[in-house]
Amino acid sequence: MSHPLRILVAMIFLLVATSNVSARTICGTVLSECDSTAVVGATCRLLADSKFISGTVSDISGAFTFDTDVSSNITLEIGMTGYTGATVIIDRGQGNINLGNLYLSEGVSLDEVTVTGKAMIDARGRTIVFPSKSDIKASSTSVGLFQKLPLAGLEADPINRSLKVDGAAPMILINGVPSTMADVNTLQPKDIEKIEYSRITPGRYADRGMNGLINITLRKRNDGGQIYAWGRSAVATAFVDGSVEASYHQGPSQFSLSWTPSWRNYQQVYDNSDEAYIGDNFRVDIKSHDRNPFNYFYNQLQTKYTYSPTESTTLAVTFSATPMTSKNRLVGYDDDSQLGACDKFSRSTSRDFAPSLDLFLRRDFNESNSLEAQVVGTISSSDYRRENRFIYDGGDEREYVMDADNRRRSLITEVSYTHTFGANTSLS
């Protein structure tokens, strides 16, 4: 064999050997975490550097197989309607690999492979998050769980127990039912299955003054009940916050009762200020030294009944009442360079009560058509009284009284029918 021919044969042999070394097979089996049965038809996608390589679906036994020549890091994404999905990261340099059983719902850890239970999906301009088991275990409250989610524009404040989207309160749905922040605070992290999030308020709720959308889907519960309690206090500043929630689930029915009290009694509150008003040949200097003790007692009582005979039908009846009393005092001293000095005293009291009844019905006819109807009736009453007294140097005394009572009755009915044309278009 001539010398050039030998070189050509050697090069061909090297290319074949290199191809055989780089080619590898990746396989595994997709199972349901709840009962270990095969998940048939699960979508399996291979990606490298966020670019799609190839795809397949799991067969009747839940098995899937890939043959690839890519030797760099590979990401395997597994998804199936009704399951949380999973992401598998396969390091570079590994040859043929059998991932074994991959359970959809929660995350597990395999040798040299990480299966993450927290999945984030972008659907129709919204982000769908399935919280991981580790985040749920590390969260003592539902707001604490939101604090761990990488959602742009979302601000979770565990101190004030609030959620904001781009600085404003969002529209909140729980299992598709319009809800309040108080409802979110009564949830336990382990109750939350997935969260649908958007920085844009849907047109359906655009008139409510909300910013963004948070739609929480709860896990299916077995028949039975639970009691959840939360509280905090500080003796030095005399405040108590708490929440007690009891719920019972029976078949398609869910009953819940919650009480959320908040009490404050701040006595050592001081405000000192120096102000000057300056104009052409004009100047007024005012120095104020005030003490402003205050206290209030806020109670939110709520009972809710939810009936869901099918996944496409939900009926919710909510009765809530929020009695609140507050008292404020002011004892201070003003030194006005034009009017002189004076002692000032002020006291205000208020009593508020706003019971309401909320009826909500949602019916999904199919994937494209749904109907929502909501009726909210409120009876609100507020009694406010404020007394102001000023005693100037020289004995001049002035007193003012402001007394305002308010009564309001409202009945708001809203019906919305939504038709979805495609991934980017819907009409309500």
C-alpha cells in the first residue's frame, strides 16, 4: 500500500472512531409520583445551549430513548399536561446513560444527574411556576414561599404579609376564584401546587385598580380537616398579629373559617419638626413638639364554602365581616413666630364595620369558552369623631369638633364570557 493511501485509510479510521466515541444514548422511564404508574405520551426534549436538538414522547411503558452526538452539557426537559414537569441536566463527558425512573410531580436527586421539581413555563405571556419541595419545606408562610420564587416585578414582604407587582397590589385568584391577601395568608406552603404569574392585569379585571395577576392552584385534598394558626408579638411596642384558619374538605365541597386579628397600642410616639415659610419680606417659623399615642383593634372574620363537582365548574360563597375600632391622641406644643405659642390637644375615635356577601360561579365549557358571574353585596358603616383644642399664651382657648358618620350599601353584579381564539388572542 502506498504511503498516501495509508494516510487516507488512517484518517477514515480516526473519523469513524471519533464518531463512535462521541455518540451516546440517553434513556429513562417517566412515572407518576403519586402511584408509580407509567406516564404515557410525556414530551421529552433535548436542548444544548438553550437550542433544541431532538424530541420524542414516552411510550406505553413510560420509556424514552435518545441517540445524540452532542458531547457538551445537555438539558432534558420532560412535560405532561396535569403534571409538574421536570428538568434534567446531563454533564459533558458522560457516555451512555440510563436515567432510571423519573417521577413527575416533585424533584428527586440521581447520581450525577439533578432532576428539579421547580419548573417554570412561559404560557400565553404568563409564567407558571411549580414550587420545589425544598422551597416549600423552607417556607413557614405562603408569602415566604413567594419570596423564594424568581418572578420579575414581584415583591413579597413577609413582615407586612403582602404581595406587590411593580409596586402595586395584584389581582389574586385561588383555584380561579377572586381572593384577597387575607386568603393568601391563611394558606400553608404545602397546599400550593402551582402559581400562574403575570405583570399585566388581564382585561377581565382591568377595572379593579389592580396591577398584575397571581393565580394560585391548590393541591387536591383528601377528605378531612386541618387547623392552621400563626401569630407574632412584641412586648416593647405592644402589638399582636395573628391568624387562625380551620378548613374541612368533603368530596367536592370545601368549608373554611378564618379569623385574623391585629392589635396595636403605641404610647411612645413622638413627632418633632421645625418649619419655615419664606416669601418676599415675609417669614414664619413654626416649631412643633408632639406626642401621638394610638391604638386600634382590627378583626377580619371570614367563612367560605366552595363547591367543585367537576374541574370545569366552581361555585364559591364567601361571607366576611371586618369590625375595627381605633383611638388616636395628640398632646403637643407649637411655637409660631407670627401667631405665638400654644398648647394643643386632640383626640379622635372611629368605629368601622363592613360585612359583605360574595357569590361567584365559573363554568368552563371547553378550552376556548368560559363563563364567570360574581355578585357582591356590602353594608358598610363608619362613625368618626375628632376633637381639637388649642390654648394660646395669654389664655385664649379655641375648640373644634369634627363628627362624621357614613353609611353605604352596594350591590355589584358582574358577568364575563371569554372566548380564546389562540395562544395570543382572546375576547371577553
